[in-house]
Amino acid sequence: MVTILGRAKINLTLDILGLREDGFHEIATVMQSLALADTLTLTRQEEGITLRVDLPGLEADERNLAHRAAALVRKECGIRGGVHIDITKRIPVAAGLAGGSADAAAALRGMNKLYALGLSDAELCVLGAQIGSDIPFSLMGGTVLATGRGEIMQRLADFPATHVVLATPPVAVSTPWAYRSYDANPPAEHPNNAAFLDALARGDRTRCAGLICNVLEPVTEAAHPVIGDYRARMHAHGALCAMMSGSGPTVFGLFAEEQTAAAAAAAFRQETDAAVHLTRTAGRYEERNRGN
């Protein structure tokens, strides 16, 4: 039996560079791991894959990315034995935080360890990319520039340790819808990734905070004005910056001080109907297999 964490992520920048011939979008995004994580416990069994999730209504069969990841490892590595996977969910679902991808990445790591396969991170990333574009990042963790469909990654210096408040409004956002809406009416503002990477290399958190940008945010906010409201609330409560993650709907705020972040999280819980999480950035060297 092994226990593995699957960490949430936020996009510090997200740019769309165009539509690819394969129908996917070419992107350039700086992604950041968070301490907030789901916990997966994998236990050997004689055959097959079984899955239990502690969140009612969430798929616990072949539709679940963790199930698909375990099945892929069994197929590609010729494993005859099976696995039972228990998932304790903490990452909000369908929130722009890559919760499903985090679980799939944890399942890949767990199968590798459970069956002593000796697969490298690079080999796990190749497997993960067959299932979802965010899974290679979830395997790598830390701070990464992802390009292509998100599967081409460049390891970056860790973003300076920062407290993070996540506020997820009770609205549903379809990622395919967000990208189609972007194609129909692309916003004028795009992130300056080169300047962001330069500031990150110098460890200049303040400059980085001034450069965050997500081209999908105006698209989602137009349909769900609560995004703008949450962003304004984050700033009002002392955030260095605030932005929507991925295609949304989660809005994150970055805070220099834990006390300020905790006060902001408490205010969001009292003043809104958001699902609120107080967490922090997680660097690449943090132990991925134990508590968060």
C-alpha cells in the first residue's frame, strides 16, 4: 500500500497562441503547485481496478482520470495484478485547479511505486500526456512554463513562498466553452511571459504579481461577473494580486502575510457563498508523497 499526494495548481499566466492543426490550442502558461492536495491510497489486489472517492457524485469508474491512469500503467507495463484506489478529495472539482489531473498524476506515481516499476519522471510524463494536458505538470510540480498543449515543460525557479486564498463560486464553467468563446472574441491583453520569467528569475515577487494575466479571464467573467467581484474583494483584503485560474471559475489571491491571507479567507466565508481554501505555494523540492 502506498499513499501519494496530488497537488492543486494555479496559472500565474495563461496565454493562447493560436489553434493547432490537431484542434487543440497552442498555449504558454506559467503554472504553480499549491500545498492544497488530494490524498490517494493505492492498495494491491489480485486483479482489476476499483476506486472509492469520498465526494458523492464524483465518478468512481473508467471516467475518473485516476482510474484511467492506473489502467494505462497496467496496459503499458504488462502488470497482471490490480489496484484499489481510495481518493480523499480536498481540491474543488471543475474549478480550474487541475484536481482530476492531480489525481491522475498521483495514480501514476502510486502505481510506479506500488509495483516497483522504476519509471522515470520523464516516462511518467509521456504516459500522463496520453490522458490529459495538465498531467505532466502535476507530475513535475513546482513552478513550470508549459507550452504546446501544456505537455512541453520548462522547469523554472520556484516562485517565492506565498500564501494563497482560493475562492470558487458556485458556477459551472466548461473548458471547451471557454476556449470557443475566446476564439470568437479574443481579448486585447496578453501576458508578457518574458517579463514574468525575468522577474521570477530575480525572485521579484512584487514584479511578478504585477504581470499576472489570464486571457480566459475576460471570457469567463463576461458570462459570470462574480469573477470580477471576487477579484476586487481579494484586492480589498490586501492581496498582492488576484486572478482567475485556468478557465475558472476559481479566483486566487496571493498574499505576503499569512495573517492577512487568513483574514481574507474568513471574510470570503462570511460574505460570499464561495468554497474557500487557505493554502500556500509549494516548491519543487517539497516531499510529494506525504502530508501537505
